[in-house]
Amino acid sequence: MINGVLLDLSGVLYQDKEAIAGSTEALQRLRATGLPVLYVTNTTRQPRHQIWQQLQDMRFPVEERDIFTAPMAAYAWLKAHDLHPYLLVHPALKPDFVDLVDTRPNAVLIGDAASDFSYEHLNEAFRILIDGAPLIAMGKNRYFMEQDGLSLDSGTFVSALEYATGVEAVITGKPAAEFYAAAVEAIHCSPEAVVMVGDDVDTDVNGAVQAGLTGILVQTGKYREGDRNRLVTDDIPVVKDFVAAVDWIIVHRN
């Protein structure tokens, strides 16, 4: 039985800056059940407040405190390990890490840096890593959906740096088990009673199931035919959209 819900954002509730059809009403129905809901995202082009503001603009009934992001998890990890990173991240995120930056970085933090993924910046990161510094990645997503089609995500560049340096990245966002454990703890549930709804078969659904949660794969966002064949178990629900996911959750709630 389901006692709590984790929701991915982009590709589940909205695409770019447009709500996916029926998702606003479906979220209202889900919230009316009284189940705790946490919004978990690997989005690394925006700080949490901007994500929340975007949700407000689309009229989603979401509180800022209920959004848990990969950059937040990365900051906590760096702080706990007393690391001062070289930031290979989107310019919009740099202010969130400014207090950790030092003139002599002893780690590399990578997110979706967009056009900042230049040879110069990647090579600077390479030189720090090849000298023995750790690589911290907010996620390892391969691609994401934009208005004009699929785009490369940060996982491509994480893998390139891993290959070049022999350093294995520490992943602080989805699908890291620690990320899911922190999210489940935040809604005061046990993993087996929590469902994760996402459009990414690897980071959202398989990652959640491997962390002990239930997963639901929606056929919106980055979903592609054949994704269901990559699910870690055959009993994971694959549904049309978030509206259908909410229907499933309501039937299976405690």
C-alpha cells in the first residue's frame, strides 16, 4: 500500500514552461488524498526558488519547501566533506555554491552547464581531477526533452571526464540510493510504502525500485518506445501520463 509519493517534475507535470494536459487537476486530486508529496528533480539549470516560481506560474499547488533538488543534495555532500569545488555548472546555480568556492579547488562539481560545457572548462576540470580530486555529479542523465527536441544532459560530460581521468563520479541526485533515502525520510515514510513517478526509466524508475521504492513510468516527457523493455522488473506500471499515475496511486493508497 502507498503512504507517500515522490514526483519528478519536467516531463511528468510540465514540458518546458507548459503544463502537460490534465496534470494540474491530477495534482490537486493527489493532494486531496492527504498523502505526503515531495517533488524531486535532477534539474540543474535553476535553483529551487526559480523552479518553485515556474510551478506557480503554471498554477501548480506546490510549496517551495516540498521541492528537493539534486543541487541541494550536492551542496550538503560537499559541505559534509569540506570540499571546495571547481564549478562546472549552469551560471544560474553558481550563487548557491559561492560560499564553498576557493581559489584552489580540491574537487569538481558538475551539473547541466549548458553552453558553459566548453573545451576550456572541461579541460580545467580534467586537470583538477587527473591530480586526484573527486568528481561530484548532480546527476548522470543522458538527455532531456526541450521544446525543440531531445538535448544532451550532463551525464554525457560526466562519462567523458570519468573516461579521461579514471575517476568514478559520486552521484548526489537521482538515481543515487542516498538521494532516495533522503527524500523518503523527508516525508516520514518507509521506502516500500513510497511510489516514485517519473519519465526517465533509469534515474526515476529503475533507480527508485533499486532503492526499495515502487516506480511508475509515464509515457510523457523523454519516454521513448522500448523504455519499458529496460525496466528492472516486469511488474512496474507503465501508464499514459500523470493523470493515469494518480489513478493508480489512489487505488493503491493505504
